[in-house]
Amino acid sequence: INNLIRNSSSVVLLSKYEGFGLPVIEAGALGIKTIVTDGGALKEVAPAGALVLKLSEDEKHWAPKVISYLNSNERPDPTSVTDKFNWSNVGDFLENIASRSR
């Protein structure tokens, strides 16, 4: 899936209840334009500079925002993802959970 994302001009994941959104993190880490909805955890894992569409808005209002974003030179900031989601942070998180369960 990494090659698919790497060769894409954008990644779009629209969901009301997405649990995590790993493709969003992968796209953000590669600096690929990312479009998500504010459902589930997507807005929390989306990179800085991603377009976040509000589920509360009528979808008709999304089209101009999407077109504008895709035509802009704005790109997501990969470090906003790689600084947050890396193996060191995952290890620290799991270690913290394990120490609390003792």
C-alpha cells in the first residue's frame, strides 16, 4: 500500500466512524495531500495541512473546498505525523500501559 500512496496525488478517507486511519498517517508522513472527515479519529491522525471536512456540513459544500485544496500548492507537513507516530513513541506508550497494569 505504501507504493500506491507514494504514487498518489492525494489520499481521501471519508468516514463517520473510522477507528484509526493508518492510510492517513502513511500519506501524511509522505507529504501527500490528505482529505479526511472529522469522524472518528481521522482529524486527530491527519497531518497538519490536511483538509478536514465537517460531517455536519452538507456534502454539496465540500466540492469547492476539495477543488481549492487540490489546486493549491499547500502540502501536509510530514513531521507533524512522523514526530507523533513513530516506533519510539509506540514503545513508550506500551511501556506506560504495562507499568500501570502491574
